[in-house]
Amino acid sequence: MTLRPTILALAIALALPQSALAAPPTDADWRAVNAALDRKDPAEARRLAEALAATGDPEALNGLAVFVSQGIGARPDPVRGRDLLERAAAAGSVGAKLNLANALSRGDRSGYPRAMELLRDVVADPRAGRLAYYPFGRMLVLGGDGKKDLVTGVDYLRKAVAADPGNADAQFLLARAYQSGWGGTERSPEKAFEHFLAASKLGDERALRYVGMARLEGLGTTKDPVAALADLRLAADRGSVWAMLDVGVILALGEGVAADPAQARTWYEKAARRGSAHGLRSLGAMLLKGDGGAADPVRGRAYLELAIEAGEPNAQAVARALFHDPSPSERAAIEEVKAAWLKAAPRPTVD
């Protein structure tokens, strides 16, 4: 498998005119590196990358930084990789600025200001600015400061989607902007659905869940509960805990489809086993009432108590309606069920 798509420096260097590089390796040099990767000889590719970086070429330094950081051809060395990125960025490497900004954005927020500064440099570059539309827009909408950054971020997300419609996360974030009116963006259920649908077709289960909910409620598209349930089941099967809960609610209440409490119980349990306090609350209530199967007061109370302890906002009200004072033997059994659950599943959290 070729590693070229992960090495931004190589793609940029090959795209730049030779006059734009201070002391560029030749096209033949870059082809030799790529050929070594194609024939699955990362050690040789690494040796060649070291030689290219030794010329001091900024993009070659960036390429070597990727090799070093990812452990291509030798063990990973993140300290040296970061040093190479810093040197390449200081020397003007567009690829290094992008890679360095990406690294800074993955840490705590203390790295955000510098990451944004680097991305501002890249988006202003006429040769490669479009490569930063998405990361810059994403940083501004998720980690920016105030309405102005949101407005700018949404604008760059629009540019990112126009430049690369296959970017699922950019499609998803733009859909959220239209859905929620980020930064004063005009709310548009139709545009939100359009971009959620595009992201879902690219494999984004978050977007698929929103597509399902839009079809369930008729927001920006035709109301279609049957199609909505199919979308939500697929998103749940792909791992979306929220979609598992949505499917549970639809089947428990029969929202536009035939009610199926037994299946609802199954979906709530799936969500609960992924750490959802909401799932535990709903599952506990069904067990206490005997909805969708036999009643089980001990397990039902144990799960509800776990949801209460996690801070699930509706669990206390459900408990007041359904709980009675347990006997000493029931209390012992409840605590045993709680301990077994916490041993087998993640500690529940509020969704």
C-alpha cells in the first residue's frame, strides 16, 4: 500500500513550480521516494527522504518530518519529527505549517492560537491556500473566540466543501451551521439536510443520524418515519449511541411505525452498554414496568440508580414514580447487579 496520501509534503512539492522552492530536489528525486514506497521498501524511501532533507529544502524537511513522526522506515521519533516540522515551517514550508497546525489542534487549547496563526498564513498562500480551508474553518467554528470567528469559520467551511465535496466532516459541520445558525448563518433546514445527506453518503454516521431525525420530523425534507427508522438503525449499527437511543424511543412509542417494546429494550441496552446514562434510565424503567418483556425490579432499580448516580437529568423523576423501599435482601441484590454492570461496561455518563 502506498503511503503517499499521508505525506502532504510530497504532494505539495510536486504541485509547486520549481522556481517556488529555494533549493528543490528534482522531480526524479521525488519519484524515487514514491517508487520505494510503492514497492513496499520504506527503509529505502526513508534513506532517500533523509538525503533530500539534507539539502535544506523546506518541503523535503516536512516530508522527512512525516516519515520520522509516523515511523516510516524506522521507529517513530516524535521529538525529532516536531523539530523537523518547526524548521520546515520557519523556512516557509506550506506543508509543514499545515502539519504543525494539525498537531497543535490535537492538543489542549493552549496550542490553538499558534495553530490559527499558521493556518492564516496558509490560506493566504495563492499556491496552496485551498488545502487549509477545511482545517482553518473547523478550528474557527469549534475553537474560535466569539461570533466573528464563527462567521469566518462558516465561510471557510463553505469554501472547503466547494473545493472538496468529498470531505465528510466539512459537509457535516456546514450542515450543523445551517441547522443551528452558527455565527448568524441563516438557518435553513433544506440546506442542512442537503449537507447532512452528502456527509452520510460519505460514511459519516453522525450525519446519518441527523438525516434520520430530519426524515422523522420532516425538517428540510419529506416526512418519512419508515425511511427515518432505516437510517437511524444503520447509524446505530455503525456505532452511533445517539441513534441507538433514537431507535429505542421510536420503537417504544411507535412514532410513525408499529411499536415494538421488546426491540426498544434491546436498543436501550445496546446504548447503555456503550456508557449511555440515558440508555440505562430507559432500560431500567422498562424493566421496572415490564415493558417489552418480563418485569425485573432488581435489575430495573439497579440500572436506574446507576443513571441517577451519573447525573442523568430525568432519572430522579422516573425513580420517584416507580421506586419502593427495597428489603435488605433486595438492596443486596441491587448492589450486586450494579457492581456487575460497572465491571462489564463503561461507567455511565450523561449523553
